[in-house]
Amino acid sequence: MRRLHRVRPGRDQAGFSLVEMGVALGILGLLVLAFAVYWRMSAQEKTAAQERDLLEIAERAAVGFVHANFRLPCPAADASGNEDCSAARQVGFLPWRTLGVPDARAGQLRYGVHRAPDATQPWLDMDLTQSKDRLRPAFTVGLPPILPQVPLALDPANANLLDFCYAATLASNAAANPAALGVMDTSGVRRAVAFTVAAPGMLDADGDGNPFDGRQASATSASPTFDAANRPASNGYDDRVVAVPFNALFAQLQCGQALSAVSHSHVNAATAAAFMQRALIDYQRQLEIAALLAGAGVASGTAGVLSASAGLSSAVAGSANAVAFTILTYGSAAGVMAPAIAAIVANTAAVAASAATLAKAVVAKQEADRRVTEVVPLVTDSAAQAIAIDTDARTADNLGF
């Protein structure tokens, strides 16, 4: 038979009350909510870190591609990662296979590149996905040098990094073109850029079914506009964008030093050498004319000596006649001797002066001939130097850097 235990009055039952249970559940709910928020923030931060790494890798790969191929890759048509340059494609997916990025996750990134081709005037072409010989520095040609200078002929086989740098310079200075790639900043100002890479973030923040938000979701080759990199995240936007402007790419490639050297310094040196060659040729001709004049001076001095010698001979003959006449007149005509002697003295002085003039003319002729002889190798060397500098400048344009 069982014994029943009676609860004694005044003694509490053990366990949780409804209030205590409610408090516990509330705390548990807060903990769950805090954990969910923490998990979401942690997942977002992890995604953000991964996307930052992918964007950085993509940017470095694109710059390396330019170094190797003298152009930027075209966008890919899909996530397969192979560039597709058909139909003037400016916007698409990152061509990660073409770039050699060893991470298939890069296939989710959006990519845009500046394309503004000019088929009729390649030196004005600004399609950064095409490797073309665009740079044509102006050289002096011929003797005398032709002005204005003649632009260097373009050769597709000589396309190099200089030509890409030149295209980037043209694009940077070009008028606003809404048909070419650009980014819109938070103040509504659109700027042209060389290329952009965008990551979608962890969420479809604007809830339209497209993982990309903002302008990345609507950017096309016909309307190639992305959001600027400084657009802040919001409830409707969590994309990350890397936009590389022309001046930044110009600096990364060290275009400034190379372009200033090849398109200015080298060409200026070649022009100076050409004009120096022309100047030395003119100087040689002036020295040759001076030598001819010195030769004429020698001839004139010789003629003066001969003329003075003839005068002296005539004076001597006259003095002989005067002596004979004086003898025949038994000295009564001795007065004619004085003029005859004076004529001999005068003509002797003339012979001496003419001889001195001739001597000076001979010295001048020798000096002129010496200078002509000395300038000949200078003219030859200047011609060889001008050709060498011109050739080196053209070679520098062909080889690039």
C-alpha cells in the first residue's frame, strides 16, 4: 500500500516561475539576435576581405597585362573568363583566364575598359584594348632640314608600350564622351577612366534580383557608366568598385619619363644634330670662299710685286739713259740724274711694299687652307653623328620600353 506525501503548508515548490522563464527566454533571444548580427557582420567582413583581395589581384593583373601586351584586355562575355573583343564590347565580366588570375571566383566580377577607336587616324586612336603604333614624333629630314618637321610614319609592327601611354594621354585630355567608359561620383560628375572592376558584395542590397547594385547592374557597352569607388555602402548598395583613372595608370606604367624622352628629348637631339650638320656645311663653304679670297690676295700681291719690279726696271733703265746723257753732255745735263735716282728709290720701296703684301697674302692663304682642311672631318663626323642620333631616336620609338 502506497504512502501519500502531503505538501506541508508554507513550504515553496522548487523550479522556475513564469517571470523567470520569460526573462531567460528574452536573454536567450537577445543572445541569438546578437549572434545573428555578429555572424552577418563577420560574413560580410569575410566577403569584403575576399572581394578586396580579388579586386587588388585583378588590378595588378590588368597592369601586368598592359606591360606584356601593350593593351588592356577586352571584357569577357560571361564568367568563363576569356576576353571577347567583338562588337566593340566595353562592359562585361572580368577576363580572368586571359589575365591569368588563378581564382575562378574572379569570374563574378564586372569589368569595363575605355574604348574610343579611330580607324582613319591611328595617331588619334584611344581604344585601350588595341595594340597600335600611335606615337609619331616629328623628325627633321633632308639637307637643308625641312620645316615643319615630318611626322614619323606609323608601322603596326612597332606597336609598344609608348603607344599605349600615348593613347592614355589622348584619352585623358579628350572631351567628355558618354559613349566611352566612365564613373559617376557622388556629386553627379562623370569622369572617364581607363578601366574598372566591380565586386557585387555579399547581398543583393537593392533586392532587384541582380547581385550588383547601383550603376553596375545597368552598365552596358552602349552605356558604360559605373559608380565611383568612393560611393558609400547603404541599405540598397554594397558593391565595391576599383576605378583606375588614366593618370594613375600613366604613373604605374612610368609613361611620363619614357614619353618625354622619346617624343621630345630624343627628337630634339636629332633635330639639333641635323641643324649642326647644316651649320658645319655652311661654315665649310664660308671657309672655302675665304680660301678663294686669300688666293686672290696672293695673286694680287704677286701682280703688285711684278708691277713694282717692272717700275724698278724702268727706273733703272731711265737712270742708265740719264747717265749716258750726262756723259754725252760732259756733265752739263747732270740734273737729270736726280729724278732717275729718285725713281729707282721709289720703285725699290714699291717692290718692298708689294713683297710684304704678298707675304701677308701667302700667310692668309695658308691659314685659310688649314681651316678648310680642319673643318672637313668635322663635317664628316657631324653627318655621321646626325644620322646615328636620328637612327637611335627612331629605334627608341620602335622599341618602346
